Amino acid sequence: MPFKSFPKLFLSACVLALIAQAAMAQQRAPARPAAAASKPAGSTETIANSNMDGELFYQLLLGELNAIPGLGGSPGNSYSFILDAARRNNDASLYQRAIDLAIQARAGDPALAAARAWKTAQPQSRDANLQVLQVLLALNRLAETQEPLRTQIQLTPAAERSAAISQIPRLYARASDKKAASALVEQALADFLNNSATASASWTAVGRTRLAAADAAGAVEAAKRSQTADAKAIGPALLALELMDPKQPAAEPIVRKYLDHPEAIAEVRLGYVRALLDAQRFGEASGQVQRLTKDKPGMAEAWLTQGSLELQDNKIDNADVSFKRYIELANPERNSDEKQRGLTQAYLSLAQIAEKRKDFSLAESWLAKIDSPQALVSTQSRRASMLAKQGKMSEAREVIRKLPERSGTEGAADRRMKTLTEAQLLKDNKDHQAAYDLLAQAVERSPTDHELIYQQASAAEKLKRHGEMERLLRRAIEVKPDYAYAYNFLGYSLADRNVRLPEAKVLLQKAIELAPGDPAITDSLGWVEFRLGNIKEALLLLEKAYKAYPNAEIGAHLGEVLWVSGQRDRATAIFKECMLLDKEDEVLVETLRRLRVRL
């Protein structure tokens, strides 16, 4: 009953009022020396009495009581009482409490009035000015924020000013008009952009607001200016990392210039490695991560990335060492999701290495260490792969089929994933007819799933059913017109069979337009140029693709073009590299046989 609960509520209000007064006393009280470790017997300690009078206590009590739901009070009266007390006592903690109560009551204008009253009473208070700025932003009164933003920076001590400027993009992150916010921030920072002490931080802040406003080119320009102001600053490098894209080629040199500095932060280089991986520039990523593991051998994440690249390049002995080093370095006390994902990746990769060495017992021991439910599919797929390698294909397929399925639409996604996993298992073990049949059934159930259609086309190509393959790829493009890999697959297939070469080139140009810089598509373009007799252009493209992704198939194409152009020593060196990468690659094996190359 409300009547019985009132004493507790009343006591709560009293406590809140006393807490508010305690905060006031703490701000007002001069610092006292630390108490002695022990006091003589009988000594007394002076009691610090509160300077709260009865009127103030009553005012605070009324304010807090009105803030308690269920007592019939008014939130408007609540922050009014507290604000009046703040004005009478010129107390920062009470101004802050009045603002908080107004915000809790979703009363934006009263919150702003309280913040402005505080700023008027204490014009040199950074906290007061910041409250005005934050409330204006919350109310989306963007145009009114320029003056308090500029004031906030001016009130900040010179030694802290750059750090404060760096926080500005976060303040404006929720602005509804990103372009207006970007322009306003730049205007507010005008004086600081030309000050050597703050120029770098200011240009980085401008760059981030431009990026938020979808002005990538403007953001890159701001990052350049920031780095010009301070070549050692990390801000422009981090901004440029986010901007790295084939459409913004000027961003990457900013990152590289920072990394050339001997004091460059290792985490920035790791970020650069990830950006290179996203761009599928695996060769360059490998060089950068090797430098990381050399310069910062205690950085666990670098070893994990290095191991992944080494495994991709079939350098399994090196990868084995890297993954085990990562496991040693992974912080056992940091039980984070990121750490668990890293360990899962390492265990799966070590199982794959053991499988390649046909040590299935060791592979299983690595898989047994994985206890993440999210990794169930990957773990069971690896177990299925091992069974298939031992000639137990029926058992392998059953492992995939027994994977659990959720209900509803999630269940459909699970079934799709299981189909793709089983099809890949069949393709890896050269059972292309079974893969084709499985995928054909899936496409019949999901006729607009472009990935399923693409995979069925891949199986058709392995079965030499080129007409069926082309029909499926054109259907995939019809379903998803921006599907770069379907254009690439069709264009490459035509070029590889040396038919309809002009059409193949058009398809591949479309593919590279959709996925700029992709090494697989660049390889295909190089191959069609070779088929068209444009040896010089073919070499340029294939060299670029192989540098980005030292892959056995790309290397086989590059080696062949070098071979037929008379550069046989270089071709032989490339072929030898490819044999180390993957001596069983079908394109490599067929190329060496056809050219009668002896290594």
C-alpha cells in the first residue's frame, strides 16, 4: 500500500538531499592533510559541520521528493526547486543535479535553461559550457552549438586542447544533418587549424566530420593537412586507414608515411595489414606482418595473422610455428570474445595443418580444444574433411547433414549453409557430379539465391558442361547485377577456352569496375589480354595480380606469359615458387605439362 511505503520513500528523499549536500561540501571544503596512521589515546578529531541551513535542506528535500515516481509530485517542480537552490548557493553540483532531473523528465528546454543558468553564474566553468553544448546537441539545435563549441576549446588548458579537439567528432556523431555539422565544426575550429600546436588534431577532427558526412575526398585532404602539421601524429594515420579504398588512392600514402617513422605504433601497422587483407593484397600484407612479428614479437594478433597467411601460401611448417606462438601469447586472463575467436581460429588451422600431414589423430586433438558453439560448423566441417581424406565420404557427408538447424527463417539459413558446406566437401574431393546434383536441388528450392546458382555453375564447369555453366552464370547476373565474381567467372571461362575474346574482355572490365583491384579479376584480365596477343599489357596485369596475391594459379598464368615471351629464367623461378605454394594446383600442373617445363 502507498501509505506503508511512504516512510521508506521519505527516507530515500532525505538521503538524496544529504548526498547532494555532501557533494556541495566536498567541492567547497579545502584539502586536508592525510590522517596520521595512529592517534594518541584520548585525542579528539574536529567535526566538519555542514553549512546547510534549514531552508536549503527543505528545498533539496522538496526537489528530491517531487522526483520520486508515485508520490504525486511534479518533475517540473523537482528541477525548479534544485535549480533555485543552485542559484542561491552558486553550486556546480546542484546545477548538474537540476540538469539531470530535467533530462530524466525528458524536459529538454528546462535542461537547457539550467545549463545556461550555470554558465551565466560560472562563465569560466568548462563543465557548465559542456552541458550547454551537449543539451543543444541532444535537442538537435545544431546552429546554436558553434559558440559553445569554440568556447569549450578556449576554456581548455593548452596542454589538453588537442585531446579535447579530438573528441569533437564524437560529440557531433548523432547530428541529423552531417554536412551541416561538418561545416559548423570546421568554422568553430578556424583559429585552431592555423595554430601549430592544435593544427594536426583540428584537421583530423575536420576529416572525421567530413567522413561522417560522406565526403571521403574531403576527409583524405584533411588527413593530409593533419599529417603535414605533425608527421608523427597518429590521428591522420588512423583516419586514412578508415579511408583506404581504390577510389581514394591518396589515403594509403598517409598511412605508409606514418609507418615509416621509427616511433610508429604497432597497432597502426596491424590495422594496415587488415586493410591490405580486405583489399586481397595478400603479398603486401605478408611483408607487413612479418615486420610486426620481428619488431613486436610479443604481439599475439600479429602471429595469428602471419600464421593464416602462411597457411594460405601452403607454408605449413612456418604456419605451425606461428599459430603455436599465438597460443602461447594469448592472454589467459583476458577471457574476451575476441580472444576466444582467435584461439578457435588457431586450433582450426592447426587441425588443418595436421590433416595436410595426414596426422588425423593430432588434428582431432586440436579440434577437441574448441568449445565455442559459434564454431560448431567450422569444427564439424574439418572433421568431415578428415573423414573424406580417409575415404569415408558417406560418413563425412553425414557429419555435415547432422548439424543442428534452428526454426523459422534461421532454419532456412542453416540448411543453405549446410548445402554449401557439403557441396564444397564434394568438390574438394573431386566428386563434381554429386556436388552439381546437390546444388541443383538447392537452386530449385531457392531459384533467386545467386550464390547457390554460382556454385552450381562452378560444378557444371568442372563437368565440362560449358553451356549449362554460362546459362547459370547469366542467371546469377540477372538476379544480382552487381555480382562481380559471376562476370569474372564467365569472362575467364571464355578467355581460358580462347573463345569470344572481345566479349570476355567486356565481361572482365565490368567485373573489375565492380571490384576494383581484386587480384583474381586482375589475373583474369591479364589472361584475356594474353589470349588477345597483348603480351605487354598481360604481363603488367599478371605481375600486379601475383604481387597482391601470390597464388599458384595466378603464378602459373604469369609464368606461361613469361615463358612464351622468351623470359624463361624468370618463368622458371615463378613456376618454382608456385610449386612451393601448391604443387597440386590443377592449372599449374596442366601448364607445366603443356609447356613441357622441367623444374
